[in-house]
Amino acid sequence: MWELFLIAFVRVNHGPHLKNVNSNYKATGIANVLGNKGGLQISFYLYDYYFHFINVHLCHGNKRFDQRNQMMSDLIRNMKLERQELDPDFFADFSFILGDLNYRMETTYLELIP
């Protein structure tokens, strides 16, 4: 991936309780090959809780709302780690999606503030 970075830190004293660390990535740029768009994923168990992180860079543009939603859906569906029959966010205790989602607000700041 070109411009995506995802790292998870765990304090040393919690290390003995860390297990099943997995990572994955999916490029969805031009021809679904180039890494300018797509996602990275990290998952692990810590104290028997399943943590799942996805960092994404979705397509931009004011009129591409449906395309962004489809890209996010495809990323989650294609980045399965531990149980291939289920999406990771379905069985994770804690799931985080972050990054450049590229969604646009169709309002001004003053309209949002009561």
C-alpha cells in the first residue's frame, strides 16, 4: 500500500496476554491493483477480547457516495483473517475503522451547530 500505515502497540506487561496477531491488506486503486486506495487490517486477541482495526483510503468526489460505500463493503468482505466464513467486524469485541473515508458534508459548519 502506498500511503497507508497501520500499527498497534501493546504495553510490554500486557504482552503475555496477546495472541493470534494477524494482518492483511487489499488494494482497490486503479484496476483494483494499485495501492493508492484500499485498506489495511490488524487483528489480535488481548485478554480474550478480539480487537480489529481497519485503516482505509476510499475514493473521493462529492457524487461518489455509493462507490465509497461499495468500496468499504468490499474491503470488509475481502479482508477476512481468522474465520473465513464471517466478516471480522461481525465477531470482534472491538472494531475500529479509521483513515481517509472521503465522505463530504453537504452543509456548512454553522448549520451543524445548534
